[in-house]
Amino acid sequence: MQLSHKPINISAVLATATCALLGVTAAQAEENTELWKFDTALMYYGETDRVTAVEGVIAATKDFGDEHIFSGKLTIDGLTGASATGAVAQPTAQTFTRPSGNGNYEIAAGETPLDDTFHDTRLQLNAQWTQPIAQDLRASGGLQFSNEYDYLSFALNGSLAYDLNQKNTTLSLGLSYALDTIKPEGGIPLALATVAFNPNPEQEDSTEFEDNYNSTRATDSDSKNTLDVMLGLTQVINRRLLMQFNYGLSTVDGYTNDPFKYLSVVDEQGLTQSLVYENRPDTRTRHSFYWQTKYAMDFGVADISYRFATDDWKIDSHTIDSRLRINLSDTTYIQPHFRYYQQAAAEFFQPFMQEGETLPEFASADYRLGEMTAYTLGLKYGMELDNGDELSFRLEYYQQSPKNAGFDEPGVLQDMELYPTVKAVIAQVSYRF
Amino acid sequence: MLANNTINAFSIEAKNDHYCGRFTAMASPCELLIETQDHELAQQLTLLAWQESKRIEHKFSRYQKDNLLYQINHAIGSPVVIDDETYRLLSFAQTCYELSDGMFDLSSGILRQAWLFDGSERIPSTQAVNKLLPLIGWSKVRFDHKTIQMPKGMELDLGGIGKEYAVDCVAKLCQLKAPDTSIVVNFGGDIQVTQPRKNQQDWHIGIESLADEKAAIKILKIKNGGLATSGDARRFLIKDGVRYSHILNPKTGYPIMNAPRSVTVAAPHCIQAGLLATLALLHGQQAEAFLQEQNLQFWCYR
Amino acid sequence: MQSKIVKIFASLLLIQLASCASLGVQPWERDLLAKDEMALDAEKLDLALDDHIYFSKEATSGGRAFAGGGCGCN
């Protein structure tokens, strides 16, 4: 018998003959092939009196055979509401000029200053390709693009995973590089420059304010590079237990400031005299150690993880995350979720600056860089529908409790709430098909 | 109520996360793995599988004298009325005959009168083989939707596709009966999975290893589709150090030389896999090359 | 049809009985580990959404996955 003399594909002809013999149609046979799988979610995140966000995600995965897998994801989120500026509350009402220089807003006595001009829509696209490249060796590469009004990010990643010990052990190495560019309205403010205040925002041509404002601006845009390296070890312990250990090194180089964050400069009585823009070091090196374990029980799955992270900004953090899936029936489950987070303050964090004090090289009053604890409590309910699709609902409560990392509070600030609690509700609907 | 002899014909056993039904048919151990906790369903499916296997065995076995195949093989040149199922099987055989350039031939079973593959060194004489060659030739078989007619002395043997066909038929019936249940039909290593399991888990099936007599059982992992094995683990002759495979060339009447000892092929349907494995063996030395050309997942042991 | 067949074959794996390992399981003992909910990235979307929230509200990111950039929210 000769090979390759006939152009016809023997297995294709045989497949047709088989369908005729068994009385099945080709379409029925096709049902067995891997189709696109979609994962969608709509999430609402709402803080009391602050930010509200709505985020929609569509993720699609397709196995092209032999573990050649493509996955893509589209994320759109809309953000509105008010965000803490870093300025301190005062016993009298305060007036601030908006970051763009256009108009003023008022903050009542005793209230934490929030800038309510945050409206943004973000679009993010991800694409990832994974395939085996040798026996027990998988490679994966991906791109990420994210764009919002004043921010643009482009990232690429690549990783290798090596299975050994009958796939009971997997070693992985990953690299990721991201280039982020920020272009805030009005330009990039100068580090620690005094924030310009416009006493007469209604006045059409306030050249004095414009000159002041422009003198605080350096450039239109700035950027940062982020390089991540990740080493991972996944180990099957026994029939029910699985563990993962990751070490991550992340270095950031470039513009790390938040151009919308201020520090209040207060006098001895604690009264605000002026505002300055924050300034953070232009590099940051982070190390993270992550351990996750999953345990299969007869009635569900326990998932516990712990993360320790430390960096050269002196922010150490501990995170414990746990989920317990409890199967209620063959097709339904509930899953309580608990997360606890604790971080130390960055070494340059200070809730305000004092008049007459020498200007530090770096300073930020962004509470997200201060000492805090946070916890999340949540519950998820999932059900598999008759057609095999999965529908789930998730409701969570998230609370951040910033803490005083040992700063003295002069005069009136002792009566002010400098570390207000942030409370948020997360609601999510997911559908998988 | 089931008759007593029916109950004894098969057994059902509850396993960790599935039921296992067992019986014997076509001289093979037959096994059904059913992803269910429902004893009643397992019993019904196993009964159904057993009945269907026995039906096919009875209709197409060449060891029975009261069946359709016996009528066809003993018609002495006159036409025999056939049913639709037989017509479909004959049409399938026709396609295989054409695809293999005449190497796959249902009428070649008659060579068994000369060749006895018992592991001995009894090679038949050239005359004995040549005497049979005129009785081989699928092209001499005439059939249509209603009848089949072939020259006197010729015989058809469906042994090459019967078991795989039965596996597919049983799988199809099981899927009709339990459309949401993943079921493995395993007739002595010829396997069909009706649909993937609920959690995309693999089915783990222990099958007799054809490749290595020392490792008697190997574990097969399968999610979906069909799988079949062809080989000559126990059916061969050895003379002067030369291994004569039981895969015979219908054109010469002699074994195909340098064929792999066993070929396992994965395909959407068991019978497809079985045919591809058989065609690969018929390619002898070029079995692997043939399979590679077909873009198939396969395992060859030499 | 050929590509269809190839896709179906992707879901088929054959493995040989191999020697015992001290840590881990034999391939046929993976029934529980093979469940979707036992995958480390089960609920991938939930985890990604959570990562995004905490990335924008806390000073630490990454650990499970890359810490990396991508959003002006921090």
C-alpha cells in the first residue's frame, strides 16, 4: 500500500462513512468539540458617600486542540463620585479649586475633603495564548491594553510552566512588563508645589490664578515602567490537597505620584495655611510571598491564601483570604468569603505637613499609603442551569480602617477625624456559558 | 420483572462516583461505566447494553448457524435478502475497501482455513494458501439495499468491525436512554464515551496491555470520543525468528510483515478508531507514517 | 472535518502506569483535583475583579498574579 498518492483524506471519508453507518449526523459529532467558552460578570462597587464603580467583563476562551488555548477579555468600567484628596478636615468650611483649575468646590466643617470630579471610563483588553512547547513544558504569552481619559497602559507578559513528578509538581517562571502613561487634565503638577487657589472662579480672565496654576505644572504627561518577575511552585499533596507558592519581584521606575493628591500645610493650631502636591520616590521595589492551598472536601472546597509583601517604601502587608465552597446540591452552592488585610505606612507617609518645617524630599497624605487594616465579608451563591451554564451572585462588604501611625495632631486637628473609615458594598452577577 | 437468566447475565457494582455494569459478549469482557448514583438507571442501561450486544452478536456472528450471516455465507451463489442495518454495514465495508486499495476485505476471513495463529511455527503451505485466493475479493460481492449475492464458496467475516460497531450501537442507545449522563462503553479495550463527565474529569479505564505482557494492566485516561486497539499480542506465528502477524494481506494470502504489534487510535467514534487502527496495521512498516498523515492521536507498539 | 477530529483528540490522553511518587497522586486519583472548582484559577473573573478593587484601594498588589500597572486608579 502506498502513502501520499491519494489527495483524499482517509479519516475524513471514514468519518462520513461512520456517520452513515451509525445514523448520526456530522453536527452531532461536532458537539463533542471544544467550543468558545464565555465568562461574563457585571459588578457594582459602591462606597458610602464616595466612589461608585460599575465594571463589566466578558472573557472568552477557546481550546484549539492539543492544549493550544486562546483567552481574551474585555473589561469596561465606569467610575463616578468623590475621592479623598489627602487634605485634612478643618473646623470651618474649606474651599478648593478643582485639580483642572476649572471651578471650586466647598467642603463643610469637620468633613474629610473629597474631590467629587471623578468621572472616568476605562476600557481594558487582554489577550493570552498558551500552548505546550515540549514534553511537560508550556509557554504562555499575552498582551494587555488599558485606556481611560487621562491614563494609558500597555503591558506584555510571558511565562513558562514545567510539569514534573507525573504533573504533581509544576514550576513556573513569568515576566511582565508594563508601560503606563498619565496625562492629567491641566498637566503634571510639580512635586510639593503649593496648590494654586482661585478666589474668584466666576471671573473670566484671572491671569493671576492662571499664572499661579501654570507655575505648578511641569509637563503634560509622565510615565512609569513596571517590571515583574514571578516564580511559582504548585504541588499536589494528596488526592484532596493542592498548594501553590509564588515569589514575586516587582520594580517600578518613573512617575509614581497621584497628581490629584495633596497634603495640607497646617500651623501650630492645626489650621490649614496652604496645600502642596504630593511627591513619591520615582522607584519602588516590591517582594511578595504568596501561599495558597485548596482542599477538596466531600461537600465542597476550602481555599485559603496568605500573602506577605514588603517593599523599599517600607510598606509591609499581610493578607489572608479564605473561601469555603459548600455544595448545597449537585448543581448549587454557597460560598462565604473572608479577607483580612493589614499594611504598615510608607516611610514618607504623613497625614499633613507643618508650617515652617523643612520640606521633606518625599511626602504623601494618600491614606492608601498609610497604616490600615481592612476586611471583606462576602457570600456567593452559584447554580448550574439545566443547559450546563452557570449563574452566580455575589454580595460583599469591604471596610477599610486607616490608623494613625504615631503622628501628633496639633490644635484643632485633635478634634478632626483624620483617619475616616471607608465602607463599601460589592455586588456581582456572573454568567458562564 | 426480569427473568432470572437475564439477571445472572450481567452484574452491577456501585463504585466511588459511578456505577460499573459488567457482562460478557462477543468473547470479550464488556464493561459500562456510568456516572450516576442511580442504581435503577445503572441496571436499566446495563440491561440495554447487554441486550443490544447480544442482538448484534447473534445477527452477525460466524459461529452461529441460525443467523443472517450464516444465510449469506451459505447461499451458494443465490441472493439473500438483507435489512437496512446489514446494508449500512456492507456500505461501510465498501468504503473501507476503497480507502484501503482493497486491503481491507471482509471476504478475506476464509484464509483462516489455512492460517492458525496459535503462537506456533506452523506456517501453511503455499498451495494451501493459493487454493483460497480465488475465494477472496470484495469486488465480487454484489449488494444493494435489498439483497446481497456472492460467488459460491466465498465467506464474509464481520469480526474486524463487529465489536467496534457494537460498542458504538450500545453507546448510542445509552445516550438516548440517558442523554445527560456520561457513560463509557468498553468492550475489551474498544471504547466509546457518550459525552464528557460533569466536571470535565477523565474516565480512568484499566485495559489489558497488548504492548507489554509484563504490565498486564495499563490505565487509560479518556474524556470523550472513541478509542480502539488492533494488534496481534496473542495471535501470531513465529518461524525461524520471523514473526507472522495475524493481519493478512488479502491479495497475497500472507501476513503483513513489519506491522506494529499493536496500534491504538483515538477518533470520535469507536468504529472509526478501529478501522484506522486496522488500516494502520495493513500498512506494515509504514503504519506510523500512515497515522501521522491522518492527523490522529495514536499509540503504536512494535 | 479534519480539524474537528483534531479538536476531539485534544480531549483524549493516554498515559502509562508509572512509578509511585512520595508526594502527589497517581493519575487515576485525580478525580477530586480535576474538578473545576479545584483549579487554582477557578473563579478567575471574581479574582480579577477583586484584584482590581484592592489594587486601587490598598498599597499592595500582586502575589497571586503579576503586581503590574494597568490602571490610573493607584
